[in-house]
Amino acid sequence: MNELDLKEEALMVYLWEDFSEWFSRNDMPLVKCKKLIKKARYRYNRPNIRVGAGKGISYAWGNEFGIELPRTTRSKTYVLHEAAHSIVGGLQGHNSIWLRVYIDLLCTYMGLSKRGLFKSARESNLQVAPLYKCPRPRSYGIMKKK
Ligand SMILES: [Zn+2]
């Protein structure tokens, strides 16, 4: 995938988030963000990673090595978005594998409906990878169906 495709993929995801009623900004202290990242990563058998305060940057980012969260991005949705990047690895970008993990985290930690998220993602022309291609959460198989 070239750089332009990667940017387009990211923009499609940002649009989907922006138009979703569950998207939130700036509503959690950094300590809480760090705790949620630790939990989300543990769910996927990943060790805790460095989470920075995003000093001097205006956007959040995350990969398998760390996450930066400037003040305006300290919310559950941003945290779970970046946690998903840290779980699947930065090279995956906002692809269908990343999206599946992100949706799983949104359902698990925000109580959102999996069906609803799959539906709205589809309506925004976003693809969700099949489970066998994705990292699996530890409790898979004993989770309640939504
Ligand atoms: Zn992202």
C-alpha cells in the first residue's frame, strides 16, 4: 500500500469516528488513560508500554513501542484507538485487522454493541478483517455474545 492509500485509509477511519455518537475527547486524566492502555494490552497478552504526555505534539499516536497522548486526546476513544495500534503494530496502519481489534476494545471497555459498530463501519466503507487473521483477545470464547 502506498502512502496516499494509507492516508486515505486513515481519513476514512477519522470520518467514521467523527460522525459516531460514541466518540469523545479530553475527558480522562493521563493516569486513567495509562491504566486503560495497560488493561487493553493485557487483554491481548501484550506487556505494558511507555505512555507519554504528548508534549509539543498536537495529535495522538501509538505503535508497538509506545503511545503519546497530548491533553486534548485523553479520552476513552482516543486511548482505545492508540491501544489498538500498539497491539497490532504501527505497520498495519488503520487496516481491517487494526479495525477489528479497535472494535473489540470499544465493545469491551465502552460497552458498545459489536453489531452496531460492524454496521456503521460497513456503512462508512470500512472493512473489518475476519477473526482468524487477527490477534485474539484472551477471553475469546468465553465472552458473552452481543
Ligand atoms: Zn490511528
